[in-house]
Amino acid sequence: MNPLLFLSAALAGGLGAGLRYLVDLGVARLVGTRYPWGVLVINLTGSFALGVITGGFPGAAFIVGAGLLGGYTTFSTAMLDTVALWRDGSSPAAVFNAAGMLLLGILSAIAGLALGTALAG
């Protein structure tokens, strides 16, 4: 593996993690913390952005996709939030969090891929 490519992806991952923190904090300030809206916003925008990159700029997919967006999006936090909602007695919210994030994430990726492909057109 190219060490410069590896270092670039690692640095981009760190930036993505920092961006995730800021987005989650900003969303929580806007709408509160009763439901993990920040993680939903992060994962949907990340899915959309990865679709755009993959469809329109495949040469940037490793650094931006694996690096920046890999650090930005968070499947593990989404699943932990789902378990916490369920455990706290909010089973409808837990089901929406798991199933809704999956379905909306797929739709976001499809829309991003379509936009990226159109941009590359």
C-alpha cells in the first residue's frame, strides 16, 4: 500500500470524526437529545456523500469514502442508540431508528449515486 495514500485516508478519517462530533452537537442543540437525530443526520448525509463520490469522483473514493466519511458516519453508535431506546421503553423509536436509518440510508445513497453520476456525465 502507498504510505501517502494511507496517511491521507487516516488524516481524513480524523477530520471526519471531528466533523461527526460537531454535527451531532449542533443537531442536539437544535432539536434536543430525546431521540438521536444527530446520528441519523450524520449517517444519511454520509450515505448521500459517499454515493456522490462513488458515482462522480471514483478516484477520490478511498480517501474521501474510507477516510473522511468512514470517520464521519457511525453504524456502531446508531445500533447502540437503538438498544438504548429499546431498553428505555421506547420500542417504536428503536424500531424507527434501526429500520428507518437503514431504509433512509439506502435511499440517500441512491440519490447521491444518481447525482454523482449526473455530475460526471
